[in-house]
Amino acid sequence: MDTVLPTTDASPQVKLPESEDQRRQLAVLERGELPPHIACIMDGNGRWAKQRGKSRVVGHHEGVSSVRDITEACAELGVDYLTLYTFSTENWERPDSEIDALMELLVQTVKEERSTLLENDVRLRLIGNVSQLPASCQKTMARTEEETANNDRMTLTLALSYSGRWEILEAARQLARMAAEGEVDPDEIDASCFEKQLDTAGMPDPDLLIRTGGEYRLSNFLLWQSAYTELYITENFWPEFRREQLYGAIRSYQDRDRRFGRVSNTSGDSPDKA
């Protein structure tokens, strides 16, 4: 990863950025507030490969390059949380050969990037039904989670064997067990209490959710957490989505008026539910 850029409130004596990418990053920083938490639905690896007459696995390998580039760019900008929809529960329905290749690629990539995460103070966190993953994958993930647990520059979260509905149901089951054992009063269960049972407990909700591949749906990703998340849809397949496209998504976010159901900050419009 490159050196972290100065924030907009940095001293005016800071040296000017030396590369074109650093100039782009500084322009984004000066333009407006960053989304503290960015989530990505990384769609289109297979379609990208098919357009090029290659196997889907080739698309997944190229997608790893995008993961690396987007992670580096977010850390350099100062984004606090990056959450990637890596493997959904529905993905288990894919052919065994593709699943095996994906798991092998996941293990290989995390092993290769472990030292980079440590060097750049990035914490790895997992959400999802990780117990469904192969033992070798679980072992690799657990080790990297443990070794990076104290890093605090950015939290990189991988959603693995993840389902938003599953997560909500698991939280409801846990609260039901707690109520049955007298640990919690059902009448006192509120949103804050519920969120503590989610896999994402302790993390802020995503501010910006990027979906590549041109599909207009959440696909069972962070259903509870995305109630007021700004959505950004791009026709680019994930292997085509790199830092330049990320900056475009952030600029789109910076142009929006986030009302959370309140009256607009920039107009006299009546309050609505948007």
C-alpha cells in the first residue's frame, strides 16, 4: 500500500502529492466527507470471464486484483471500514469444481496478504456462517483474524457463507433463548439490543454500498444494516472495478443529501421516508 495521504485538515506545509493517483485521492478528500463504511457486492466475475472466452475461475482470480486495489485505496483515503460480499450461502449451489477453486483461491489470497495486512495496520474480520467453510479455510481465516485483531487503521470484513436473512434469524433465536432464560425482558428488546446479536455487532452500518455488474438488488446482503445506506450501482463487472471507479462512487456519495427521514438540510421540502 502507498503512503497515507494527508486529510483535508492537514497542515498546509504538507508536500504536494507526487503521483496522479495521489492527486485524485486528494481531490476526493477535499471535495467532501468520506463514507466511513463502504460495502461492496462484488458481482460479475463470471460474466467478465465469459465475455473474454475464459473460465469463471479466471474471472475470480482477476477479481482478487480488484479486491487488493480497492482495499489499498480505501486504506490510503482513510476509510474506516470496508466490507466485501465474498461468498453467499446461495453460492454453495454452484458446481463443486467452482466452489473448490474459490475456496482454494480464498485460502491462498489470505495467506499471501496476511503480512500486507499486518504491515498496513488493517484488521481482518469475518461475518457469516463460517462453520460451513472447509477446515483449511477456517484455520487460515481464524489465524489471520487473530493476528490482525489489534490493527486499527481500517477493518476489512469478508462476508463468507453469509446470508442477511440467516443473520437476522440467528439474532432472533439468540434473543429468544436469552428471554427464555430470563436474561432479557422481551418488552425491553429494542434496535440496539437486537444489533448486538448480529455478526456486525460493534461496526457502524454501511454508509455506501457499491454493487458491480449492473444488478439492482441487495441479494441478501446486510439487510438490517442497509436501511439507510446510499446505493451505487455500476455496469462495470467486479474485475473492471478499480480505484478510479471507487473514486467515482465516493463522489456520487458526496453529492447526496442524507436525510434519514428528516427534512432536507438544503431545501424546505417536507419530511419524507427517503
